[in-house]
Amino acid sequence: MNTNPSGAMHEYWRSLEERARTPEFERWLHAEFPAAAEEWVSEIHRRDFLRLMGASVALAGLGACTKQPLEKIAPYVKQPEQIVPGKPLHFATATTFVGYAQGIVVTSHEGRPTKIEGNPEHPASLGATTVWAQADVLDLYDPDRAQAITKAGQISTWDDFLPELNLALERQQQTGGSGLRILTQTITSPTLGRQLADFAKKFPNARWHQWDPMTRQNIHIATGSGEHIYNVAAASVIVSFNSDFLYLHPAALRYAREFASARQVRQVKGARMNRLYVAEPTPTITGASADHRIAVAARDIEMIAATLAQGLGLVEGIDPTLLADPIPKWIKAAARDLSANQGRSMVIAGETQPPAVHLLVQKINHHLGNIGRTILPGRQVVANPLDQTESVRALIRDMNNGAVDLLFIIGGNPVFDAPVDLAFATALGRAKLCVHHSLHTNETSLACHWHIPAAHFLESWSDALAFDGTPTIIQPLIDPLYAGVTAHELIEAVIRQPVRSAFEIVRESWRTAKPSLDFDFDWRRALNHGVVPQASEEAIAASIQTGQSRALNQSGLEILFRPDPNILDGRYANNSWLQEMPQPFTKICWDNAAIVSPQLAKQEALKTGDVVELEFRGKKIAAPVWIQPGQSENSVTLHFGNGRKEAGRVGRNVGFNAYELRTADALWFGEGLTLRKTGSKHEFATTQHHHAIEGRHMFRAGTLAQFSTDPNFASRMTEVPKRNETLYNPDEFKNAGYAWGMVIDLNACIGCNACTIACQAENNIPVVGKYQVSVGREMQWIRIDSYYNGSAEAPELNHQPVPCMHCEHAPCELVCPVGATVHDDEGLNLQVYNRCVGTRYCSNNCPYKVRRFNFFELNSKLSASEKLGKNPDVTVRSRGVMEKCTYCLQRINAARHVAELDHNRSIRDGEVMPACAQACPTEAIIFGDINNSNSRVSEFKRSPLNYGMLAELNTRPRTTYLAKLRNPNPELASL
Amino acid sequence: MAQIFSPRSNVQAKVIIVATILLVCAGGWLTSAVWWSPYTTYVNVPFDQPVPFSHQHHVAGLGIDCRYCHTSVETSSFAGIPATETCMTCHSQLWTEALLLAPVRASLTSNTSLKWTRVYDLPDFAYFDHSIHVRKGVGCSTCHGRVDQMPITWKTQTLYMKWCLECHRAPQNYLRPQNEIYHMAWHPSKDQTALGRQLIAQNHIDTSGRLTNCSTCHR
């Protein structure tokens, strides 16, 4: 047990296995690299082995004697005006999350998009990116994308498609389109909205249906149209009812930035933090950031919200004693806190909660006077918001009745992801002609007659609206790699021919919608900035409706459906960066699990990896169990999106398909789940125990109250040797010029993984696959460690990103026999790939375990298209080479050249931004010159919360941490 | 007991020992010779090119500035290879029927790039930037030699790291004033060291040792 100087006890654990000290955990702890340390049990005799090794060494030496191959160089025929070879260009466009725009700026090297960053001018990005935006560039180059128009699986062409389409349309024209249907996902594109309105005019009897497995319909039903806009920064008290507004939300990046800014504490004077209460059934990124989190069943949240409303005097007749401890205490404290912060608080409910909860929450916010202060009225962003479950149900009914002659499915994969009880696939068989438009050939494409490959958004002209209605014109960076067609062009083919290009369609749509004197100028400005300037349009007033709440408190097992935190609803299933990203909390890669609580596991005698049979509404699936601390006792979470049968080489047969249990009446949660142990076992690939270091104060946290009385609590937890306590020159690493350093603010970090994927994209980091992850050979340079604190049932959840610390006294450098890891004069701990011979001594000697080894030639099997996505400014490493975080050396050097070419000025603070820091939504990673006392990083390092991880080993890390603070309500000392 | 070794063994042993030493030395010499020979380094080896372009004719004969074709040498890491259109600015008027220029015309009409063989090709793990070298006072001919005397282009330096370091360790021996950068015939005078030191100060060149850090070129 670790006791910190102030007397508070903190015992952090990374997993239940560590807590229980199972042999599995001990194995990972003591053998740092267990796969490599195993005893030699080969059939080969020792002498034969030596003989073979001798021969391989000799041959390997000869292999190095190759001379450099001759390369060809191909200049342009006509030099494009803006392209300077060697200088990347940047273009503003937008990616979408469940249809909502998030502004991005894409880096293009000689016409190849290679990296996506956030657009600081865009309200939903503020310069940050989500993991999905980072990974979008990999999707663009995915060799498994649909590459040709197909008819019944046979390659066809657009010119063959049009006559067949026209024939079908001619027949529809006579009946006003009574047999014509369009099925889309959630759409915010104004142009597509206008096109579909034209479509409705031309075919008055046709229908437009929508289905999106991550539908936000519960919110739209409750508000009548748009979503509210939250001013999170202005809220001192936030209560979240199962809303993951920091991660799975169209405005997550903005809300996360605002949330963290209201929690930033560096000095004792004027230290203030907001306070977050979360009630949720399964741990989320938002829940982990809470000051008071209770794990409750999803079905109980309505009751809890109603009880809170009763505590504020808004409803009556609810018996709070029905709720188990400590929920009533939590409600009471939250109610008191909210009442004390009227107009400075906000209550938010998640899209998985029924409309009744949203109505209750609106009522509470209205009562507290938060509307207009912390909650602003939203605009209608989604084109034609409707109840998507009913919409897809109506479509299926029509198809079953044989009323559908011609069906267009624009995007999505309803055969795979529509509610299972509606039997979409069977109904689809009765549609006379169906056309599917999507990026990949998926389950739905195979069930349709025609498949039209979609152009990736980096290849197409389009537009989209952000959560607050800000429009962005989506502009292409590259011509379609394959025969991709945009949705605009496909719809245009239905309403008028000849089909104009997507560029003309989008531009015309904006010209008519926003006529201006100088349209060309406005258009160019909108493209340049990535946002269309908004006249203050009529905002939708926050409608206050009254909802009747039901008192719920059933027992029995509850099933929860959630999008996969990595691949969402399955749309990113073939994206290997996302598949290999360790999921928050579980750290599972390449898989999904039935997540159960420790209590339920004990009751049912389950262990992690046990395969159980889940039965829900008469449907059964087998799924492996994962025991998750902080999971609500009787809730079983299934992440949908995996289990794809037709997803390409990466996504095929990864995990199990949770959609097989998801019914229309239980889109997000439902009761009546039964669970039966099957006796078989499943191996997860999880990085949970990798790089475990025990008995050290790696992660440090305290409370705001503790900080006020004892600001130095974190740095005093260990005794750090003084600078001059060395036999060597203590100022050896006092750099004369720049001295690069980093601070990671644990108080801001929400554990969203954006840094991990941004680093992977920037630094050409390969993926290794499930098996290699399971033996500890993952390659990501920055990992997010999870630390739990407290009981297994209701733990506190914490995150800690760990990149290379760039130690001044770097243990790795001392043991390298070939000088492949050395210091430079600006304090960077370098890894010189062309010197490295792969002894891996450095990795053994690294106390932080941040060095990664290329066991295989992971980059040699790339397809031609994947090679296009590599960053040309970073070496693509080969087999047998160690690698690790470089502080994005290529960006430092680029900034240095810019500064020196600009009259030899110095690099300005903030001019060098490593990929991780740039992607971070909460600005938790600060990088800069620590020799400059005015730099932000120096300012952060002066905070009393600053501490060096394992600094007691006298490694003098250049990357340091600011300890995490929580702001618990004194009323709820035990929660 | 019979003698195992005959008297001749002494001689045999000596010969074997000397031969072994010679063989090892010869092996070492051979490796080094191959390593430094034009076979490996391509130094002074002219390459076959789609068009036998003569720098001698264009630079010395016609007086065209380097930057007319290598446009991005002052702004980018890559100096730039001229687009076909650049060739055609003159050759749409001059030598319009020349057989030698047929590939250039074909490139323009078919809109496909000319494919030159790269003469100066650094390994992919070394990152070189033309703009910063030019700005700091490294002239073209320091690395590329007397291009104005080459009827077809060849490499004049090995591009081995040893060669790079010669300048990164002692830039004063190679720097020249800004107005001499593109001057092909420039060569250091007797007081080069003094001029070099002056240019080091003037161009803010860091000679504290940072230029020989691995991170300067490798990332």
C-alpha cells in the first residue's frame, strides 16, 4: 500500500488480475518480455542451431553488401501552379461523425493526402481530431475498397448502369414513384438534402427512409428537431445521464476542450474546477473523468433522473427508496450542487436514453435557469430528422408487401446492422431492383443487384453541417483512386440527366442557397477556411415539453448495446489502426467482448475469456466474457460493429456480431437477457498487462482540497536526486540552444486515444495483428495506461499516456553496443535506425518500457495504395530495428528550416507541435523549449503538480506529468 | 614414435600464416576498393537518360541560370526537376524537329512524364534540404561539381556520410558568399578560412556540434 505524505491512501491497480495477483499477471510483471524470455524448446539440436546461425550471420553480412539501386525520377509534364515538390500543401475540409461535420485540415504531399489534423477555425474541432478522423486517411488507401461498379457481383460500368436505371425510372415516373425508395444514413449535407427534396418533387409518391445504427433519434424526438448546444466551459456543475459527451458525440472535441479548460489548475491561487456527476451503466471516457460516478443499470436512469427532478421540486410521487445505495445519496448531493449553481450548471442525457429522460433533463435545465446560459438552443442540423426505427420498419414492411420496385441504399450496411427482428435481409430479397452505394463491398452490397463504389470523402465534393449548424464544404484532395461516385452524382442520376459532376452540383446548390454579389470570392473563402460564414439564422428555440416518467425498477439481467469504441458501428471495421487500438479500459485489440461486472462474474463463476451463450428475445449468440471494474452489476455490454463477414482482409471475422441480438424495441438496452456458460475459452489480445511496473508512483492524483492545503503533494511522493548528485558533469544536458521538453497534464487527459492514432499516422507506425499484440509486440509509440483506484465494483478510473520520456540520463543509451541511441544537443534521445542492429538491450534497460521493436518486415507487404499514405518525412523502418517516440523530430527540423529561412529568427513557442499534442482534444500535451522561460511548457513545468515519472531513478525525464486532481463533493466523501 | 611433422612443415606453416594474413588484407583491400569504386558509388559514371541532356551546352553555352529549371532550390528540400513544359518554352521554337528531342515532344503530347535516372540519390533514411544549404552559403558546384562542363550529367561525390560530415564538421572550408552560390567556376581562395568564419557568423551557422548530431539528417 502506498501512502502519500498527506496521509491519504492511494492504491492504484491496472486490472483485476493485478488486484488479485494472478499468476498470469505475475508472469507479465516479472518477465518483461515473456514471449522472448521463454525457454528454448525447439527440435533443433544446439550444434545445428549454432551452425545455422553462423551461416545466417555470414549471409546476413553479405546481404548488407548491396549497392544502392538506381531510381527513376519523373517530373510533371505541366507544373501545377501551387505544388512545390518537397513542400506539403494543406486543405480544409470535413469528416463526419454520424453525419455531423468535424472540420479538418489535410496535409497533401505532391497530391497524396497523408495526414489529417483538426481545423482550428471549425467549431466542432478547434484544432483537435478524433481517432476516426486520424484513421480516415488509412481508409482512403484501403486496397479492399470497392473498386468497380458491379452488377450481381460481375464488374460493370456506369454506362451500363444508366440505361438499366432509366428503364426502371421510366416505369416509376408513371406512378409518381410509388415503388421508389431511398434509404440513407443520418445526413446533414444541405446539398444532398436539397437533392432529396427535388427527388420528392419529381416522385411525389416515393419515400425517403433513414437508418443509422448510431441514431440520435431519441434526442430528436424529444427536442422536436435539433440538439441543444452546451457551453460546457460555463458550467460549474455537470450531471450526465449516460451521455458520453467527451467521446461519442458530434461535438465531443469541443466539449472535451471546454470541459478540460474548466478543470485546469496549475497554481493554488484561484484554483477552481468544475464538478462532474455521471450515472452510467458501463465505463465510458466521460464516466472516467467524473468526480462522482455511479454504475447503474441503463433502465434505472429514467428513475434516477426523475428522482433528481423530484429533489428539485419538479415532479412528485417517486419513491427514492426503491433505488439501491449509494444512488439516493448521489442524487441528493447532485441536486444540492445543482441548486447552488443555478444558471451555472448543466444536465445532459445520452442518445441511448429514451426521449422521456431527455424531456426530464430539459425540464431540470429549464428550472435551473441554464437555458440561454450553459445551454443554447440548437439548429436543425440533420436533414429531415425522424424516428429511424419506425422509418426502417416501414421500408421493410413495404418491401415484404412487394411494393418496392426500385431501392437505393446510400451508404450504410442495413443487412448487417438493421434491427435483427425486422429481418432486413429477407425483405431486401423482395425488392425488385436495389442499388447499393458504399465505400466497401459489404454484406448489403452482396444482397443488392447493383453496387456503386462510393468516392471517399477525401476524393469528393460535398458539404456537411457541424453540431451547431456551421456548414463546411467538403473538397477533394485527390481524384478518385477507383471508380468511386459520390452520393450527389448517384441521386442526380435519379432526378435529372445528364449527370453533372459533384463539384457542379455542390457549387450550384450553394449558389442558389446563398446568392451573393461575389459568389466566387465567397466560395473560395469558404473552401480556404473550411467553414461557411453564417448569418445568424433563426435558431430553434429550446422547446420545453413535459414528459411523463415511468418509475422503473425491474430486476434481472440487462443487455446494453454500444458502438464499438474503435470501429464504431462497423464502418471502420477494415481499418487496422483502429482495430489495433487498445480500447479504453479493457485495452482489448482486434476483438469485442460481453462486458460483465465483477459481481455478476462472481455470481455466475465467470472468468475473463469464458465463452457464454447470450439469449435475448429468442436469439442466441456466443460471446467471450470480459470482467470490467465499474460495470453496473446486472448489465452486460455488447459492442456492435465487429463480427463482419464481408469487410475486407482486416475486418473479416474479427470478434462476434452483437447486432444478432439487437432488436427494434431494444436498440440500446433491454431486459430479459439470459447468460449461460458454455465451457469453452477465448483468448483476448489485450495490452492491459504489457509494460507493467509495480510498486512505483507512476500515476499520481489528489483532490482540489488537498491541493489547496498541500500543493506539492505529487512531487513529494518520491525523493528525486538533486541535479548535482552525480559523479558526472551535472550540466551535461543543459543545452545551449533549444531544450525540448513535454508536459502531459493528467488533469486534462480523458484517455480518448487520439494521440496514439495521430502518432501512428504521423510516424508510419505499422500494425502487427492480433497474435503479435497478444505476445506483447504492439508498435504504438504512445500508450494509454489505465489505473483504477478503490473497489472493483465502483472504482475511480484514470488514464496516463506514456511516450518516450527523453531522459537526460537515459538508461537505454548506456547499453547500446553500437551507439544507435544517443543524445543530441537539444536534449532529444535519438534512435538512429541505420545504426541499430537489433540487440534490444535498450528496451530491456528502459524503465518506462516505451521502446518498440520491429520483429518482422511489417512494411514490406503493403499494397501500392497503402504506400501512398506514408509520411515521406519519416523513415519507414525495416525488420530488426528498434523505434520509439522522437518528439516528432521531422516537425522540429521543418520548423527550424522555416525559422532560419525567415531571417534566422528563433523557433516561436507553439511553432513545433508533435502529432500527439496537435490531435489532443483537451490540450493535455504541451511541448516546447524549456530553455525559454516564457514558453507554455516552462509555465506548466513550474506548476507544483509537476512530477517526473520514475524520476527517483535519476533518469531526469524531459517529459513530465501534472498530477490529476478531482473535485469531489465533500458531502459524498465515500463515493 | 615417428615424427608427425616433417622438416618441410616449418616452411608450410610460415607460408600458410603469411598467406592468411595477406588474404585477409587483400580481402579488406578488395572490399574497400569495391566500396569506394565507381561500381558502388556511381561517381563519374554517366547514366543513360531518355534525352542526352547537356548541362555544358545549356549552362556554359547558353548561360541559363540553375534556377530557371531547378526552381525550388531556394524554397524546398527538393531542388526540382523541370517539367516538360519548361523544356518546351524554348524547344517549341528551337530544334522543333530534332530527333534527340522526340521523347520531350512525346511527353508533352501524351501527357506522360519523362523518366530520368536519378543521378544524386541519397539513401531514404537521410533527409537533405536544398533550401537551407543554399541559404547558408553552400554553392551548387561544391556538391555537384562543374556541371557546366558535363555534356551528360554524372555524380562527382560519393554522398557517403563521411563526405557530408567533412562540411558539417568544418563548414568554413566550403562556404561562399550569397552572390556566388550559382557561380560554377567559384573556388576557394587562400583566405577561405577567414571568409568561411565570417560567413558562419553572418549566416548564424551553429558550429557548437549540433550539425553533427544524428538528428540533423536522420529521423
